[in-house]
Amino acid sequence: MAHPHRNLRNDYQDEPATRVDQRKGSAPRKLPAFVPAETVMPTVSYRAPVVHAPVAAPLPPPAPVQQKFVPVVEEYSVIEQLPRAPRATPPEVQVAQTAPRGELTVVFGCRGGAGSTTLAVNTAAMLARGAKSVCLVDLDLQLGDVCVALDLEPQTSLSAVAREAHALDAASLRRRLVQHGSGVCALTQAGHVEDLDPALPARLPLLLDTLRGHFDHVVVDGVRDFGDVSLAALEQATRILVVVTQDVASVRRAARVLTLLARLGIADGRCALVVNRAVRRAAIDDASIERALGMKIAARVREDGRVGEALDAGALLVDVARSRPIATDLATVATLCKTKEAPRTSTPRRGLFGWLRRKEGV
């Protein structure tokens, strides 16, 4: 009978013992460790083949520094002589680069109740009567009254047209505007406050350029501050009508407006001073206003009782009071929109508000 451990193999006989017999005091002895022979993996020796890299050819000596870039320069000069195809310009940039032909008039109301909206609406109607295409833009985004004064219902919003300005032609643009019987086209945000676009200040310059490309005159109302939307219109304006009334608060505010326009570099001959709702006996006469603001009055629109009647009826003053002096005054304001530069003067800044302007260094 074969021994039960005859086919077993001891691979660890040369290993030192790990136990010591403390009972007999003997020296450490080797312990047998038996491993089945069939579980032992055979040892295979492998030698990787030696791969000899080819001997590289010697590198040529470097060219002199003066001759190193000569071929590159010659090749570049040849490329420059080849005809180049024009680069494709995005449509938005193409519209912005088109030279606008229309004039842009901004009506700046220096205080509430100055009648700037009435002045803007009737000035636009007077321009349209001169066989001119006119677009009236209301920048009072929440409570604009342009369409109320014209008795119109806006079809679309200012933000919606601004988003599509780069792709609008003359026909598609006029379909999005609402037109009055006088020929004036209107564009407002009022009535569509939910569609107000936060990016409108960035899109407004392109929209104004597009409108100027299709209309002879663009009249902008609703500018009463120096916000982002107002600045976009003021920077492109060819005319700025500063509307004041004959009271201290209005003239004081007009002084601040003109000062800020000068600091922004906008009041460079484009501003025209318009006294609205003027009466003969006022707290401040015309001479005092001119001395306080340092510029002559370009137009004077007299007070008329039919202004309220026209607003209530949604009619124009040029129709309701056609034979009254106010119609002549509105014609003078419309003439200012056609003038390249409004009258200016270098009158010394004296009087009630001169100290304020000298203090600000204007």
C-alpha cells in the first residue's frame, strides 16, 4: 500500500522554523509544510527578445539664423498676393453696419407733467404731414401713453420687435407696427409687460438703426432718466429736445440733465431747449431760463385748453386746434427735428442756478 503522502511535495523544507518547543528547551526546528503537487504551478522562464533600434542618420548642421526664416517670409508674401474671398458677416452685424438715413429725435421730459408725451405725439404727426415716414417709439416700458394718446391698440411689443430686428425687412417691420390715421407708426412695450426682455438695452441700438433705415424720422418718447434703455437712445440721437416748464423745479432739473449730458459727451450741439405750456406771466420768464441753463430757447409751445380735450378724445392737437397758435408752435418744434444742430449760445451762467453749474465745474 502506498504511503498516503508519497505524492506530496515539500517546497518549504529550507524555510526556518517559526515555532520553538519551550517544553523540551530544544532549538528551533524546521516544520514541514506539505503542498499538493498538482497545485504547484510550473515555473516558466521567459526572455524578451532584444530589439536593436536603427542607427539614426546624423542631423544636418543648423542653418544660419539670417537664412532660417527667409522661406517662410517668401511664402507669406505669396499668400498675401492671392485674392481673398470676402468673409461672411453675421446678419445682425450687417444691419448694424448699414448707414441709417433717418433722423432720431429724443424728447427728454425734465419733470412729470411737462407734457413731453403730448409734444412727442403731435411733433411726430406734424412731421408725417410733411410727406415723411415717421415712427414713434415709447420707451416708458411699463406705463407708456403713446398709444393711449393716439387711441391705438399695440399689436406687438417693443421687446419682440427688438429680438427680430436683424431679420426684418421693410414689409415685415411695418406689419409689426401699429399705424395711426396720420401716417405715424407706433411701437411700445405698454400692454405687454410680461414680454419685457432683460436684454432690451443691448438690442435697442440695433432696433433704432433698423428703424432709421426704414423711416425718415424716428421720435422717441418716455426718456426721463439716464437708465440703460434711455442711454441707448440718447447716444444715437441726432436731436435731443429738452422739455421744461416755467417753474423752478423743472428748470433746476433741466440744469442737472444738461450737466449729465455734457459729462457723457452727448450734449455736443444736439440739444434744443423747448419751453412747453408757456404762459405770459410765469414765475420764471424766458430770459431767466436762458441765463440759468446757458442756452437759448429753441421753441416755445403755448398753453392751450384744448390739450386735455385732445387727450380725452384720443385726437391730435394739429387736428383739434388747427387754427390756433399752438399749431404754429408745434410746427416750429417739428422744424427742429429737421435741423442738424440746434441753436446754442455762450451766455455767461449767472442767475439763480449759475452757482450750481460753477460748483460742478461745467
